[in-house]
Amino acid sequence: MIYLDNNATTQPLTEVIEAMAEVQRDAYANPSSVHQFGQAARHRVELAREKVAHLIGATAKEIVFTGGGTESINLAIRGLLRSSPRKRRFVTTTVEHSAVMCVADELADEGYEVDHVGVDREGRVNEAEWAEKVTEDTALASLQHANNETGVLMDVERMASVAAQRGVPVHVDAVQTVGKIAVDVSKWPVQLVSVTAHKFHGPKGVGALYVRRRTRIEAMIVGGTQERRLRGGTENVAGIVGMGVAAEIAMRDEADIGRRVGELRDAFERGVLESVAFAHVNGRGAERIYNTSNIGFEGLQADAILILLSEAGVCASAGAACSSGSLEPSHVLKAMGIDERIAHGAIRFSLSRFNTAAEIDQVVGLLPGLLSRLTSLGGKGGGSF
């Protein structure tokens, strides 16, 4: 199997698995218990909190553990809006992850004024439109650091600075960047940043929300005093410890992995473009995170391509994993204005530290033959658009 779906989830590191197993076996106490066994578990949680904070340039007191990236996003947006009910305006972009888009839709149904800032053909946010729409009466602005489908990076520092000048708090979805590239929230004029462990070789089911000091938010899950009363419920100690281990290793290896995987991604794109005349790299003209390649195969359908790739032992996805099963082009590519004939055939290939040059060469070699099987069907409905 060749796994090129790392923006959906990553393979947990051996060190992560071992640390989690050790916790489940030997440190299973409730970290809220006052006895020594419980306090030993608490110590592990707090050590992991320090590691996650260190990864993003925060302090441990600014880290709230959650059940994953989606929960972190919901807590950030809903929690802040609940704490400032007088303002009823929310601004985001047209290319956000569904975790943000779905909350935005709910807010609109609840009577909030919701505005979406557009992007250019490369997927970059229109900064002039952002400056126009993020007004003083905005309760919260939310944007992603890197798009989960195209890998296009947003200039968070510059865009957040515009909001800060108007006293508008900013939430950043950094799920696809933290643990892959250097992130220093102390240099961003933002209040909230969402992170999840399973995007950087940690476990699923655990994430974190950075809450800048003196930022007021309200809990979404109540019932206990855990996580500074912002997330009730017994902590997932094993998951949190695993996230801490993944964070520590990510910080250690960040530069080397970025260089090596970036070279593989670039070689992959060159090979595909040279061998497939109707291939288009979406977002190619923008700055992108090094591991992501969104390639549209003009005139074909993504689901048919994915089936053939899977049969050949290659794992990839059509846009966002949470949107799979839909035959419609992703909202991201629509917002970018990508031609429908290209968007319908868009496949997201996302790499990790575990991929090799031999694997990339193998996929590049496979693709022309697989695609020719679909193009030969022509108007017979077997994969062409």
C-alpha cells in the first residue's frame, strides 16, 4: 500500500503508540483524583500540555485539550461568541474546512450576520475584501492557516493585523500546519488557534485549542472543572500523552521533514505534469504547505480515478475526506473558480515523513495507464465528465 492521504490522517509514530500503551497499562488513573496514582496521571497530562504549547510558541496555561480539531473549532467560535453576545457579526472565508463552514451556516440560521471573503484562482484570500468586511462591529473573524484540500497558505499575521487594528478577535484553523511547519502564535495577533494531533502522527480523538491570555470564551461541554472549566469531562490521558510525544518529535524533525517531503511532492508534480497532458495542479501559483498536491485531471471524475488508484494499492482522496461520497466539486475549488471539467477530476495527494522516492516514482508510473483506461471509455459514462 502507498498511503498519500495524510491530510485526512497520518500514521501514528511508534513512539506515540508505545507511550499511549504504557499509559493505558500503568497510568490509567483519573487525573482529577487526589491520590498519588491520580496525580501521577495529572503530571503526564501537564507535561504533554507543555510540549504542545512549546510546539506553537504558547504557554502551557494557554492550551485547552479537546477531542480533536472540529471540537476545537466549535469551542473557539461558539465559545467566544457566547462571551460577547452584543455583537452579532461573523466573518470567515469561502474556502474554510466544513467544521467552520457548518458553524457559520448555523450562525446564519440563528440570526447572525455572516460574511464570507472570497479567494483568487490560486486559492489566496482576497485581502482587500477581508479588510473591507472585517469591521469594528465584527464579533469574530475566522480563517485557516493552510487549506486542507489545496495546501495553499494564508498570510495569517498580515490578515490578523487588519482585524486587530479594529479590535476584532481572530480564530485560526491551524489543523493542517501545526506539527508540519513552524507556527509561533506569540507572533500572530490572534486570540484562538485550533490544532489536532492526528495530522502530525499523533492519535485521533485528541486536539487542542490555544486561548490567548485574557481572551474570554465560554465552555461548550459542561459537567466538570477540567481544562480550566472550558471542557468538562475526564481527560483522555493516553491521547493527550500521545499528542505530547508527537509534538515533541514534530518540533525536533520539522525542518528536515519539510525539506525532504517537499522535494518528494515537487518531484511528484513534475512527473505527473510531464506524463499526463490534461493534468492541472490547483493552487500551484500560491505558496503552499510542502506536503499537499491537488491535481485536477480534466474531463474525468475523481471517484472513478480513486477506485482505480485504490485497486492499485494507492490511497488518495477527492478534496476533503469529510466530503467524500459527493459527486459535486468541492466548495474550495468552486470558490477558486476552477473549471468544472478540472474540478470534477481533482484528486488530493498528501505526503508524510513515511513516504519514499520509490513510492512517488511508482505512482507517477501508474497514473498514465490508469487514466487512459478512463479516457478510453469516452462518452460511455465510465469515468469521463
